[in-house]
Amino acid sequence: MKKQPEIQVGIMSEEKLSFSFENVYLLQKDKLFQPGNYSAFFENKKICIEYEKGEKVYGNEFLFIPKNPDSGFILKGVTIGIDFHWQQKENQRFNGGLKLINEDGKIRAINVIPLEEYLKSVISSEMSATASFALLKAHAVISRSWLLAQIEKTKSLKSGEGIYQTSFETEDEIIRWYDREDHHNFDVCADDHCQRYQGTSKIYSENAVKAVEDTFGEVLIFEDKICDARFSKCCGGISENFENVWEPIRYRYLTKVVDSEIGDTTCVDLRQEDEAEIWIRNQPHAFCKTNNKKILSQVLPDFDQLTTDFYRWKVEYSQKEISGLINVKSGIDFGEIVKLEAIKRGHSSRIIKLKITGTKKELVLGKELEIRKWLSESHLYSSAFVVDHLYNKNGIPQKIVLTGAGWGHGVGLCQIGAAVMGEKGYSYKEILNHYFKASELKLMY
């Protein structure tokens, strides 16, 4: 049986970092760093570590290992919720090692930690302590599977086995997606772009820890490969295919799933505009259609619980607001916005290609996250929306209304739907089987 891997988590990147050791840390196995406060910055083109007493040590890279495995360190001013409406800074505590490297002229802080210890923090951060045990166990398996799949993918790319693209761009079309391109120097980041990881700065949930321990080494596999398992807040009633959100690769375990009682099916094809219109403008039954605060608190942290209209939502823009927003977000002057039109939709009704027509410019935009970035100050809840162009004046709408469904990319497990399933008594294996139908569980180590 394999031993659990040690992973590297990218925490933050700044020109200057402040951190402290709670106990003795070792540098290169022999130099001792006593408990206390330290700062890292660039000096003479090297990373400089300065002690409280003004002593300095220089190098291109540092790896601090705790003398005692239970020792921890604190990183100060870590930004969480990057690019989201609740972005903020906080001090965070981590167990394990601290690695500092030069990353494009900034100092990157990386936490070196055993995978299962990392998961205990992730599940505690992603889920509330009140979450059902079935949901916690399902999420532990998904998070473990996703991370191991990313590590394998990185190895494959570094060995030159595959060509990895993240965009196709022409004068009239911009198609971009965001996945692994930012993470060459570590295995996974600490923010929502990957999985929310806040070290031990948040109190570990005993149930989350037990869920990780009870599923120790368990992953989802398909055709002898670890599944690139994904999850989002709310699918909106039907989950999306992987290839419609990220790279154009079809995974049979990440395809359309109707988020309803096991066995339920639907003939609705939400890739068709008329069907998408009806679906989005109504509130069909689904596991994730809930306003139950007890259930929502299991999945949503305090700042996300302010959002109550995630299943179906509405955003309104004046002509000045929408044209200004798109100009700022895209860097392109479209003039006044004449029309927003879905050119291609996925199985969950999420728009894969959106045609933006302005008085000065016309362009097709995709994929779903890029659409969400252009149409919101932070991130639009999802790209599953229909558009009303209102109060036309000389052919130009004075108001544009987006009516949408779901929260997030919608691929894989729907967190709110899974929370409802857990409350209904479904086991973690049944939850996994519902969202990842072609996969199976396997003990990897």
C-alpha cells in the first residue's frame, strides 16, 4: 500500500511577507530558527529573511521544517476570497513546513503538509461543523480525488505528454478558461480557485476530521484513473459537462446529472434556447432548490449566507452601467451595448459562448467563467442566464436584465444539493454515485 503523499499548497504571494514561528523550525536540517517574528523581502536580488533582532539571512529559496511535527507558523495578512465580493485579509496559522520562493518578482509562501492533514482543514473550511456526516465524507473523497488528479496532471504536463491550452483567441472571438495554468510552483492554491484552505486558523470540525479519517485514502476512479472530481455551490437543477467549462476533454463521470431523486430523468435539452428560457424563468424541483437555513449553513460560510437567491437570481444594469462594466473588464470599447445573445449553451443551460454586440464592436466570448468575469464587478453567480433588453431608444436598450440559475460552474457535485441529500438520509456513497455516475470508490493508500 502506498504512503500518503506530502503536498505543497500555495498560500500567498507578496513583495514582502511577515510570519512567525510558534516553536523551533529547522532550515536545511541544521540551522535553527527560534520562535518569534520574521519578515521576508528582496534585497540585492535575493530573498532576505530578517529576525526580530535585525539579523539577516539570504537565499534564492528557503524551506523551514518544524522540529516538532505538531508545530505551526503564522502568515500575516493572507488574502482570502480573491476577486470575490467578500475579499479580505486575515492572519492564518498552518502546521507543517514553510517554503519561500521567488515567483515572478514576488515572494511565494508555500505550506508543505501531508495530504490528509490538508484535507482536514479543507473540509472544515468548505463545510460547516453542522453538516451531515454523509456530506462531509463525500466531500472528503471528492477533494482528495481532485487534488491527486491535479498532481498527476501536472506530472504529465511537465513530462511533455500533453499540450495544455487555456484559450483560443481571434479578432472576433475570445474563448478562455481557468484551471491549472497559474500553479507551476506548487500543487494547489489555498483559495476558492482550487479548494478553500485556511490552515488551522479556523477551528477544526471534529466531524470533518472524522470524515477524512474514515475515508483515509479513498478516491473516485474511472478506467483505472483517479477522477478529476469537481464541485460547485449550486448547479441550478442540472449539472454541467466538464468540457463546457474547462479544456475540451470529455469525462464520462462529469456529465449532465439531473439534481433530483435518484432515478429521476428529464428529456429537457437546455442547450436549446427555448427550453433554457422556460427552465431558467421557472423554479423546477431539485435537491438544490432549498431555502432551509439549517441546510444552507452547512455549506455556506457566514459571508455567503447573505446570498439567498442562488437557485434563481436576477441582476439589472442600466445602459451606462453595462457598457462601462464590459469596457473596464474587457479593455475593449464596445460603445453602447446593443445585445447580449447566447450562441451556445451547455446541458445545464450555462452559456458557453456569448455574443456581445455594441455600437462599435461585436465579439463572441467564452467560456463560462470569462463570461461571469465580464458581466459583474466580481463574479456573476453563473453563466446560466437569459437576457431581457428593455426600454429601447433608437435601437439601444436602456436597461439589460439577466435572469439566472445556479451558483458556480455547476460541474460535478452540487454542494447545496448534496447537503439536502445528506439531510434526507442518503449515504456518502449514494451521494457520490448520484453526481459521479460512471465512477467507483477505490482505496489508494
